[in-house]
Amino acid sequence: MPASLALIPVLDLMDGQVVRAFGGRRDEYWPLESALCDSSRPEAVVEGLLALYPFRRIYIADLDAILGRGNHGSVVEGLQRLHPDLEFWVDGGFSDAAAAEAWHAAGRGRPVLGTESLAVLPERDAWPAQGVLSLDFRGDDFLGSATLLQYPERWPAEVIVMTLARVGMDAGPDLARLTQLQRLNTACRMYAAGGVRQIDDLAALARAGAAGVLLASALHDGRLSRPELDAFHAAHPTSAASDARASVPAPDR
């Protein structure tokens, strides 16, 4: 049976709103228009996502923080108060492990350390408690220090494979890159990000052994409907179990 696949909706936050991401070209992002809600306010978008499906985990890209022009910490805190049973993964543009640790200590969710933002690499076995690594790519270019690719044994337990050029572009998931990085560290749980178009892409990622996938456009455009998500979980029952476990924090390392 294919591996479990956690389904993780994405909120891209910019200027207090959820925006529609396209290929990593952030100057072209605009407020989200979604079939799931009538507003781009983060609270409304989360409500729309949960009305579609009982997701247990949400990924937030704080684009203002990543671009170095403020952050959405108060927005994240508000969402956590409204949805205490959800687990939030937050890429807050952390430049080093200390910044990510401070975010986690403040109770703002699990920090995602994107290689695009990391200026100081954590030492071996010194990743923040519950920290997630995002290996960020734009096309064939790796955004970050090549050292991270040279020493995959230093990666934490959970790794996102972020293919920015495919985000919102309906290009299909980057299965080749996912497979390549899985071979570098077979102990990591890897999450695909970018390009999912339809249910067949979810099945392909499950067969490829991905631990989960980040989703946005296909949900908001209605290409992944409730009946399709139910059918996927019926065909991949371990995926439903994976989503249920998502709300249980991983142990501190």
C-alpha cells in the first residue's frame, strides 16, 4: 500500500491578507479569490478550508517576514486562539535557529526554517525544537547554502521540498526532485510543495513515499473537492490516519 500522505493547506500571508501565489513571483501576488470563502482575511480562509475538509495542520508562509518588512505574528496567534486543535507550521523568514526557537517559545506554532532565509546554519543536532526544514528551489537553483545539500545527515526529521516555480502554476508536483532528496536522507519525512493539480497528483505523491503535501490553488479552485478528498482517503486509508496524527506535536529533540 502507498505511504500515508498528510494533506496540508497553505496560507500565504502578505499585508494582512491571504494572497494567491504564482511561481514565487511575489510582486505578482494579489488577494486570494476562492471558491471556499468570500474574503481574503486569514480567519475567513481558514474557516473555508475547514468547511471543505477536517484538516488538522496548516502551513503559513509569512511573506512579509520573508521579505524583511514586518511579520504576521499577531495574526498567527489569533488563528491559534480560534482553532486550538490545529497545528500551525510557520515559515517566518527565520535567519537562524535562535529566531526560530524564540518563535516556538512564544507559542506561535512549529517554526519552518526556509533555506531562502537562513543566514546562519544550525550546527549538527542543533535544530530548533520541533523545527521543520524547507529546502527552497527556484527552477534548478537551490536558494540557500549548498552546505545543507552536501550534508543531508544534518537535516531534521521533517523536511519540505519547496519548488517555488511550480507554486500555483498547475505544473504538477516535482516528483523527480522529491525522489532525489529522499535518497539523500531516507530517515526524513518529506513533504512536497508546489504544483498539485488534481487527485491523481496526490496518488502519485503517495506512491513516491511523500509524508505529506502542501496544497493551495487546487483547493481554492475546486479541483480538489470534498468527494475527491474522501475518495482519496478511502483508497489510501493510512493517509487519513496521518492527518489525524498531525495534531500531535512531535517530541522535542
